[in-house]
Amino acid sequence: MIMSEADFERRIFHELDVIKAELKNIREHMVDADTILSEEEKILVEESFKNEKEGKLVLFPISKRIYFEESETSSILAKAPS
């Protein structure tokens, strides 16, 4: 059986539609790599929750931030390796 050119084009466009739908489904269900924890990160998170329950967290208040004057920042940047 020989397929006409019009039938061939319809089949190609149908296949493209199927591929587009599959690709859309894959994208919707794809996991963001940045949301996956390594074993080390998982252990750190578990330890953090344990420390929180035991009241062992160390909090650093915002007032402890270090601020530099503009001249100090310039001299620090000048000494920094490039």
C-alpha cells in the first residue's frame, strides 16, 4: 500500500503532536535538581532539626553584621586577588 503525500503529512503532524504532548508531560513531572539533597546535606538537615528540638541552635542577630566605610571597602578590594 502506497501512502499519499497528504496522508504522510497528516501522519507526521500526528506524531509531532504526540511527541509534544509527551515532552510537556515530562517537563511537568521533572524534578528540579536543586531540590535534591546529597547524603551530606540530608545529614546536616537532620542534625539541624535535632538541634532545634534540643534548643541547641545558635542564632546570629542582624545587629552583629559588619559594615565597612567606603574607604575601607576600597582598600580591601584593592588587596583581593583577582
